[in-house]
Amino acid sequence: MARPTARAAQPAPPASAARPTTRPATRSASRWADRRPEAAPPPRRRGLFGRVLRALPVLLVWGVFALGGALAFFAWDLPRPEAALATTRRPSVTLEAADGRLLSTSGDLYGETVRLSDLPPSLPAALMAVEDRRFRSHFGLDPQGLARAAVANWRAGRVVQGGSTLTQQLAKNLFLTPERNLRRKVQEALLALWLEWRFTKDQLLEIYLNRVYLGAGAYGVDAAARLYFGVPAARLALWQAAILAGLPKAPSRLNPRAAPDAAMRRGADVLDAMADAGLLTPRRAAEEKERMRLPPRPSGDAGWFADWVQDDLAEDYPGTGDLVLRTTLDLRAQAVVESRLEALLAGPGQAAHAGQGAVVVLAAEDGAVRAMAGGRGYRQSPFNRATTARRQPGSAFKPFAYLAALEHGAAPGDMVADTPLTLGRWSPGNGHWRARGEITLEEALAHSVNTAAVRVMMLGGGPRAMAEVARRLGVSGSFPENASLALGTAEVTLLDMTAAYAAFANGGWRVTPYGVARAEAEGRVLAVPRTAPQRVLAPEQVVAMRRMLGAVVRQGTGRAAAVPGQAVAGKTGTTQDFRDAWFIGFTDTLVIGIWLGNDDGSPMDSVSGGNLPARLFHDILEELRP
């Protein structure tokens, strides 16, 4: 009974499930599933291509935005090219020597604006040969030149060749700073493209040749031609054009004033480049190399004079633009002064521990400065010991005491005691001088007797009267109001002392030293501020002073300064412990002041005004004789 019940409870399968057709349906689905992966890839490939096609316009739009953003980033601070072409510059100051030869320049020196047709064809040809041979064919950028430079630099392992075109150089020189970075290079390229669009090739060359910096403050080929060769650019010889064309590579390092040998080597390279480009034959290039001769600079250290001349330019010539100043400097005299001073300091001066010196040469008539050395070497020490250093003049100050005495009625033949003297606690010594009891004023000055000088000062009215005489002749400073002033304990400059002695040489006229004879600005002749000589001494006093100062050289402490055939007068000066040694002497036409010493005030080894300074005066004057 139990078993039938169990079977009855089990449900009967449906009629469809009992048929064998259920398995074929399952196999068909399986085959369809197996085929679907094989059919899927083609639709996916078509979908990717379609998506790329659909995205391409968007990518192009974003690319344009990205490119525009990059250009904006590089160009946002670009200068306005039209404004930069007319940019202002520092006014230039050109100093010429008395004979018109160039002495120095400062500021930005520009010459005449030149046209390409006015220049010798060799100049632009040389420039293109060495800087940009494809200038006439490229569009401002030279991909071929860049590739060639890249290969050359890769082979050398360093930068040996540049790929910038002349147009790029012009863009950099006119508009940009010299810094090296990606931003500046991109800006340079953009400006080069603008320049090529805006100007013709000839115009670009003209702009370049008129504005390129060529060293020593010179901008443009005309300024450089006048500065380095003394001729306008229109008259440049081939070898001169080659030297100028080589300067843009390194104008400060290669210019003929800074490095004449390097400038000529670079010029020779330019001539070789011209021969390589077929612009001239190798034989002609060799001939031009042989013709290379740079004029030597006539004076090496006239920098002290140039600095002194330019001290008050802003006040003397306000708002005048470019200045051309014809100075009073005699280049021959300057060269003599420099060479003689250096020879003395390097020889006997070194042995006597004299480390520095200064020399001033003045025209006695009006105070024109003919030569000035403010030290041993301007490049080593531009401090001007002739105009700025204040040192004690020693006995070189005594003539003012004697002049005061003359003005109080004394005469060169009057007698004065040379015996020991005590004023309070001070007793001046006479060195090696042996007292005679009484000597003439002429003898007292000639032999520089100290006790006699103090007595002469008192005869002339004392320290105040002596100081008044010194100031009247042009010596400025603070003078001690005691008897030591007779021995030169004031502090004075060499220039003031030299100018004061001019009154003894020129008949009694006070002169004010000056260095500018003529001034010109942009073709206009300007008034030169100058103080005219003023009479400060009576003729009879001048005669007496010349007699006494002549005795110093004939028979006194300044005998080493005597020059045969020349009427020479002057005075020696030596300070305590040989810290300063002076000689100031004159002829009818020249006054020469000399100081020797050390900047730190250390003593020299027995250097007095009557030995090394007097000998230097003799050597300079003898060489300056006509």
C-alpha cells in the first residue's frame, strides 16, 4: 500500500519535456553563442575609427587653443617693434685730444646713419660671409643652417657653431635681452619673422649695420670705423671691413681697443670665410691680412684726465645730448709722463720704497692741462692722486711765505737769521744745514733753511698772511694758524700747487686748471665754462720770485732738475720721515708738478724732493723739448 502512494505523489512531466526535441534547441543556442565572438570585432574597429573622425575637429580646436595659448605666453611681453626701432639711448661723450685724435668715449656712441649704397660692398659681403651666407634666400629663420649647426655641435661635443640668422641677431640686438632660454629664443624667432615681413633684405642690412654693437661703446659701423680706424665707414679698406664684420661675435672681447691681436685674428678668419664663399680669391685674402695694422693707442692711462674732465659735465652742459669735447691733453706729453713715471717707480723708486706718484703738466699761460698721471696705473687704481689726494707739501709751500714778505717790502737780497729758533715748545730743525748767522732771502729759499723760513713768514705777516697768499694763487684747504705752516704742514693737492706756481711763470696771473677747449653737441658749438686768468701779483714781485726760485735749481736743493739750455725754476718739498717728496718747477711756457710717496703714508728710504722728483722733472722736461 505504501509504495503505490509514493508513486502517485510524484508529478508527471509535461508533454513537451518528455520529447527529445529539447536537446536540439540547446545545441542551436550553443552554436549561436560560439559564432557571436567571431562577428563582434568588425563593428568595434569601425566604431574606433568613427570616434576618431568625430573627435578630430575637437582635437583641432583644442590644438588651436593650445597653440594660441603658447604664442600668447611667449608673446605677451614682446616689445612693440616699431617703438624699439626708435628707442632712446644714453647720451655719449667723446673726448678728443688737443690734436683731434680720439681719447675716450662713454655712453652709447653712434656715428652717421649710413645707406647700404654708400658703404664699400666688402662690408656687407664680409658680414654675410661670416654670419649668414643664406641671408638673401631664407625667410628670417634658416632650418638648413640650424641643422648644419646642430650636426657640427653634436660632432664636436660642444657648441662650436650657431644657427641664428642675421635677422634673428637683429631681433635680439634691437628688442631683447641677451639671456639664453627657450622663451627668448621663441620671441627672437617671432620678431625675426616680423622683421622679414616688414622690411626688405637691404633695409634689414642697413638697420643691422647702423645699430649693431661693435664694442667700446660704439653702435653701428660708422661709429666703430671712426673709433678704431679714424675714418668714416664709407672709406673702410677691405681688411678694416673684415675686422668690423668679425666683431658681432664677441664685441667686448674682440674689439681693437680691448684686444688688438684678437681683433686681427678674427679679421683674418673673416677674410678666409669670404674666400671660402667665393667673394675674393685666397691670394687677395692673404694680401689683405698682410695689410692689417691697428694704430697703437698713444696713451695707456689717460683715464685720470678723462675722469677729471667729466666730473662736472651734467652741470656744465645740461640736457645737451651727445657731446664731443676737444680737450687740452697733449698725447705726446701724456705718453712721456706715463712712461717716465713708471720707469722711475719701477727702478730707483722701488729700491727706495716709493710705491706711487703723480704728475701734472700745465700750460703756464692759461692753466690748460697738457698731461696728468694720477698714479702708477689707472687700471690698477683709478684714484686720482693729482686732483684728489691731499698731502703735506713740505718746503714746496715756502714760496708763499717769501711772497708775503716781498709784499711787505722785503727783497731777495735782504738778510735773515738762519740760527736755531724756539717758539714755545716747538723748535724747527735745519737738517744738514750749518748755520751761518745770517743769509739772504734768496739763499734761504734756495737751500730750504727752515728756521729762516719761519722768520720770513713772520716778516710777511705770520701764518694768516701766508695762507691768504696761497689762497689768492688758487690753493684751497684748511691751513694751520701756527708757525709750522712755513714748513708746509697744510694738506693740499698737486693740481692746486702746480697751478699756483703758474703765476710765477706767467707774469703774475692766477690760472684755473681746465681740460676742455671746445664743446660741440649735435653740430652746435657750445660755450665752455672757464675762468679767465686774473692778475694777482705785481710784476716786480714776479721778477723777485723767479730769481729766488731759479736759485733753487741753479745752486740749491733742486739742482737735479736743471736742464742745459733751459731757464728752469722751482722748489723742492720733503715731509717728515720722507713720507712725501715734491718738486714743482716751471719754464716760460710749462709748469710741471710731481709728487712721490705711498698711499698708506709709510716712509720712503731717504727720498727727498731734491732727488727722485727733481730727476723726474728733468727727464720729462728734457723729452718734451721741441
